[in-house]
Amino acid sequence: DHADAARRRADPAGFDARRLALVERVARALRPDVLLPAAAPYGETAEALGHLPVETWRTWLGAAARRVRAVNPNIRVGIAAGTYDAADSALYAWAVARGSPIDVVGFSVEPSFSGAAGIEARLRAADRWMRAAGVAGAGAPPAG
């Protein structure tokens, strides 16, 4: 919500520390197979916090992954693309790169006001990103 954006602007370090503690708490309490510390950094999370620089997300997600692994090294840490813009693309490329702390990368594709054309554009972007990263299984089924 917009209150989170105001809280983060007022005290970025404190806000981020509280969120990291929450990620750790979720890992301890639920022990999920996969944990997404931020749903879609440039999707729904950006709607709540505002558009943060890619480097901010890299740093925060790396810290979140370390906290999760300290609780349970078997929990996989993931993120999802949400807007398919340049920042989302850069974060995806970092997440799938060798040595990244991110284990799982997904895509959030939802209907929008642009209808089927918008969904097809997102699927094409996801396919391009996977091909560029050399991710196995790249290729979206044809829209029907």
C-alpha cells in the first residue's frame, strides 16, 4: 500500500531490515519449498513501494536469500517478472546468471486492459529473456 512507500522513503534501511526479518520469520514458520521475498519487484511490489533501482533489488534479494538459507538451505528463493520493462529485464538477467542467489525465476502474466495482445506481448518477452539467458524449455505455446 502507499503507506509502505512512505515508510520506506522515511527510513529505507529500517524498512528493509524489518522486511528481511519478516522474510526470515516466514521461512522459519512455514518452511516453504519456494519463497518469493518480493512478489514481482517491478509489478505488484512496485505498486506498493514505488519503482526502486535494479541495484537496490539485487542487494535486497541477495540479503533475503542469505537469511532464508540460514534458516533452511533447502528453501529455494524466487522472484517473478511482472512488467517486462527494462528494469524487469535487467533483474531477470541478474537472477538467472551463474552465481546469482536466486533459485527460481517466474513470470506473472495477467489479463490487462490491452487484452490478448498484452498477454501475447508478455509471453514473447518472457520467451526472449529465456532464450537470451539460455534457459532450457524456452518457448511459449502459440496463443489460441
